[in-house]
Amino acid sequence: MDRTLPLYSWPSAPVKLKLEKNEVHVWFASLNIPPVQLKSLKLNLASDELDRAERFRFQRDRDHYIAARGILREIISCYLKKDPSKLKFIY
């Protein structure tokens, strides 16, 4: 059985991000990113995110978590026009 996911063609992100009323933006990002980019994303994570990343048993899972959190911070920072490392998440 072939479990390969189909390839999707996603448009590039606009230069200026603005969320209008009654609008939803859907983002798609690969978590398999080069080590140099992963290192850059890791610099923006908060201490609790770094602590959680270290608890993953497998390096691949740790890297995917760092990529996901880092990319999330990058996207939100573009909307809010703030430094991604300055964002604070409250759960």
C-alpha cells in the first residue's frame, strides 16, 4: 500500500501579512529543514520551548518540534510586526 502524500502547490506568502475581518489564513510548512535554518529558528524559542524540545527522545522529533515552534513564531511575528523571540504564549 502506497502511503505517499500527494504534493501540493502552495502560493508564496505575500510580502505584507494582514488578517482581514472574516478571513482565515492557512499555512503549510515542511518540518524537514536544513540544520542551519533549524539553528536560526531555535534562537527564537523561549526557555520553556527549549526545555520541551530537549525532552524528546529522538533527534528527528526534537528537530520537528523546534521547526514547528520556530516557524509558528516567524509567521505570527510577521502579522504582529514583532520580533519572533519576543512573543509570549500563554497556555
